[in-house]
Amino acid sequence: AQKVTQAQTEISVVEKEDVTLDCVYETRDTTYYLFWYKQPPSGELVFLIRRNSFDEQNEISGRYSWNFQKSTSSFNFTITASQVVDSAVYFCALSEAGAQKLVFGQGTRLTINP
Amino acid sequence: KAGVTQTPRYLIKTRGQQVTLSCSPISGHRSVSWYQQTPGQGLQFLFEYFSETQRNKGNFPGRFSGRQFSNSRSEMNVSTLELGDSALYLCASSLGTVLHTEAFFGQGTRLTVV
């Protein structure tokens, strides 16, 4: 069975601090896909990144970076020099090959204080 | 390029009634998925449609149903509404290929059952 765990329910930091959101997943498949989404107060889920199980390269996009480690089944997300606009709920999700179905973690509510 | 459009944005219904929600995917996207988001259960997959066929289904009772039209627009229906059906219903569209390209979400329909 697939499962995604985001152990951090809420994180609050001061602007310009770096913050890492943790994501641990479980799957029996060797081919799978991992995602991060951001949900601002408006409710829409905004796509941030997609990673397949064969690509363990870390990725950096501006102030965002992702660390994928198959050995620990983790796909962590770091925001460098956080800004107030980064405040949102962040979801990590998993989908297995052959099923267009996302299994989401419970989400981490991130608050960046000025 | 227009995003995913969900209508209506808000709905208030009475227990026992039925409701139909609509989703227009991004042009060219053939896969439409539906998710229910509640504070207690988080984001849960309802079903996915591809080329007018239900391709995947989550663990929801038969009161929850959906369909997809030839233009890829999708509707979901909930019959005999219960208080516990109050939730944000999110629709996602994607290409639906085996590469599991990212899903783009609409702003959701917030359903309140009283």
C-alpha cells in the first residue's frame, strides 16, 4: 500500500530563515512518481515539482530545492531565505506507475512571519 | 492557456439532496481526477476519468459518481448528501499518459451540507 507521511503539521519561522519540509513515503513499486504541491488560502493546489523514482538528482529552482533519497524513502523540500508569500500549506504526494492517482500526505502548514 | 475551471465555487445543500459539480480541464488534457479535502481526512482520491472512461477509483461509497464527456469536461455527482460530505472538492487535469505528468488543479468547489 502507498503512504505518504509529513510529520511536521505546522512550522513557523521568521522571514529570511531557511526551512525544510519533510516527506517520507512508502510504496512497493519500483516505478513511482513524487510531487510537491502548494496550497495558498485560495484553495487551489499549485504544482511545484515532479520527480520519478529513477531520477535521484537533487533539484534547485530559485529559492526552492528538493532532496530525493531512495535509501531513506524521503523527498524533502527546502525553502531558502523564506518570504511571507511562501506561507501556505505544502503537500507531498506519490503516484504509482499505472495509476493516475495521487496519494497525499497530511500537509505541512508553513507560516513565515515578517 | 486557461487553467482548470470548477463550477460552482460554493454550494450549500441540505441533507438528503443531491449535487452535481463541474470541471473543465486544460485544453488538450484528457485525464480528469477528483479529490475530496476535509480537515479530518485530508486529500483523498475519488476517481479518475480518461477519454470518457473511469480508469481509477478510490474508496468512496456508490453515492459518489462521475462522468466525462467527449470534450473532456467532467462532472461528479453526490446523491443522498450527508453532513460528512461537507468538503472542498478539487478537480485536477493532466495529459494522463504513462509518464505521470503533473496534474493541475482547479480552485475547488466548497460544498456545505446542512
